[in-house]
Amino acid sequence: MSLSLPEIHRLLEVRGQSQYGMEAVSQLEHAMQCAQLAEEANETPETVVACLLHDLGHLLAAERDGLAEHKDGEDDLHQFIALPFLRALFPDAVLEPIRLHVDAKRYLCLIDSSYWAALSPASKHSLELQGGIFNEAEAQKFIAQPFAAEAVRLRRYDDLAKIKGKQVPGLAHFAERLRQVSH
């Protein structure tokens, strides 16, 4: 059930060519832009890898099922799908921000009044499918978890990583980061 580093690379390279939801970039462009933003912010290598892999669950679900991201108006739970495939390779510092990045959006909508307005239409749509904005109790429970702060930062990079034609380092650059933090 576990993926190898070459299998992750191939999945990103091949399935990553698909469009990223209703955005103007591919899955791979989105992943690399997100990872680059984390690098530019001097995040840890683990957070950079989490940024690169945070939507891998979309690619695994599409490969497994041939399904669209939100079939019949349902959330695909992509934040959980990739975890069993990555657990043998990466530490919690990579896995937990991936698991928490959807809830980070729900959290940010509550604590930052300008956050909702800045979301793309696609992100607003997926937020509703993912349970909507947290209430105060849910937000407090979320932010108290280990790696929640990293997930919030990942989420902010995620929201900015949708620029068509943006130049970023190639996948080989990020493959080195994957090797660096893998067990």
C-alpha cells in the first residue's frame, strides 16, 4: 500500500498534468508553486514536502477511481487518501500538515475576516463540501493539535499557488526535498 519515491515522482509527473479543479493550473503546477512559496518563506524541508504533496490524494483518487474531484457534490476527502501511501516514507511533520490542510481553511475563515473574501470561487465551493467554516469550539480544538500551525501556513501557500504560467523550479528540484526528508 505504500508508495516509493519514484512512484510519487511518476504520479506527480503523469497524473499531475490534469487540471487542478476549476483553477487555471495543473495539479503539478499547483503543487510546485505551493512548495516554492514554502521554500521562499524558509519553511522546514518537511513543510516544503507537505506543501508539494498536500493534494496527492486527488491524484490517487483519480487514478484509482477515474473520479472527478467532487463527484456528485461530495468531498473526496483527499487530505486522508494519501496518508496510508505516504506513512512508511515520511514523518508526522510531513503527514500531519497534509491531513490538517482542509481544516486549516475552515479555521482561517473563522479567525481572519478577509480570508473568505480572498478565496477563489473553487475554494469557496470546496469549503462548503468540506463542512463549512468552523465554529469557535472547532477552531480551538483544531489549532491545539500538533502541526496545526504548519497546516495553516501550508493553507495560505495553497491559496496563492494558482498562478497560470508562474515559473518554479522543476520537479527534480523538489524530488531532492522528498529524498531529504524520507525515512
